[in-house]
Amino acid sequence: RAAAGGAMAMRLRGALVGAAVLVVLSTSAAAASPLFDDDDLPPPVVTVNCTWITPTNPQSMELINNGHTAVKIRTCTSDAGCAGSGTKAHHYVDCPLPVPANLPAMLYYDQGVNYMVFEYNSSYSQECWPNKQGVFTTNVTVPMADPKDCAA
């Protein structure tokens, strides 16, 4: 019985030594490998689908949020302007996800959007108006330095 226990201890010790060597090799290989350098990787791109009217034929823009908080996006297709959401006649289409701080997003929105609203918090928002209805620039950085940054 002692011999069986000794053999078991030897196998366990051998397995632990092998695992320790494997971990050390893996760690040092990762540290030396340029494949693990996070500084060279682009930030992830968030996809935000704000379509409601034309989900199969959306327009798109890259939105880069350089702010410190997530940005809620609302779109309006009404010539009369928008208020509220959901059941009102001239309602905003609220995007389902905010654009996180310090990340780029690919924003998909309906054809014919009159304007967008970028809401940073309950007391600060910016309107984004194109020169022509539905024709926005292909990329916008928020917070905008100038509201004309949305015009194509």
C-alpha cells in the first residue's frame, strides 16, 4: 500500500512540475511575442442599429465618442420635428444602445433622417443637422466642436 501511495505521489509531482513548466513557458512566450501587444490593436468598433423605417436599406456613419460618458442617439425623420418616443406621431427613434465613451461606433440609421440628437447627460445634448435631409457626413466625432460637423 505504501508503494502504491508513493507511485501516486510521484505521478502527481510529475504532473505539477510539467504544468509549472508549461505555465512558465506560456507566460514568457506571451511576454516576448508582439502578438500580445495591446497598444498596436485598434479599439473595438461598436455597432449601433438605429433603423426603424428602413432596416433593410440603412445609411451609415462612423461615430467616434471622445467624451467621458456614453452618448445616447435619437433620430428624427419628421419635417415637423420630433418629441417623445414610441407612440407619438412625430416621435424620435431612440437607438437601442448608447455609444460608449472613448470608442468608435458604426451607426446605422434610416433613410431620410432630418436630424439626430446626441444626448450626453440630462442637461447637455447637441443636434446634428445635415445640409440636405438624410445626407450626413460619413464620420462624426462627438462632442462636436461645431454643429456643422454633421453636414456632408
